[in-house]
Amino acid sequence: MLHDIRRQAGQVVVPVLGIALLAYFAYHAIQGDRGLFAWMALNQQLKQIHALADAVAAQRAELENRVQRLSSASLDPDLLDERVRAMLNYARQDEVVIMLPPAASVGASTTAN
């Protein structure tokens, strides 16, 4: 009787070990550091980084345009006048100055943060 139990246990051990090994690799293929969920999280981060890179590229293009317009080769008088007024707090005699609270003026003066 003991011999029959050992024989049946020997026949069960190999499939059980195979199933355990398969379950181990399947779990790590999905949940592991390089598994399916980690790959999906990296793709999401990549999309966010691309969106941020596009926003930074647009901001850079806008700044390059402003710098080009302020260069001595092609000076834009309107932009120069705007910058002089902003930097020196100047206004013409025929202009009306409306003073805004500091919180409102900070949001209006910055274009993209």
C-alpha cells in the first residue's frame, strides 16, 4: 500500500511542479518589473512626457519669435514699446492706467508657466 502511494505521488509531483512554474512565470509576466502593467505605466508616462515636450517646444517657438522681433536686424516698434513700458512703468499722457490687485496682475503678466 505504501508503494502505491509513492507511485501516485510521483505521478502527481511533476505536473504540480510544472503548473507552479508556469504560474510563477505568468504572474511575473503580468505583475513584474518588466511585466504588462509596468509596460502600460511606462507608455502612459511617455504620452505625458511627449505632451510636455510639445508644450515646451511651443513656448520656445513663441520666445524665439519675440527675440527675433526684438533683434536689431528686424526691430518691431510695437513690441519694443510694449517692453519699454513694462520694464520702466511708463505710460503716455493720453492713456488711462487701471491699477489691478497684485494677484490679478501676476496672472495677466505671465503667458505660460
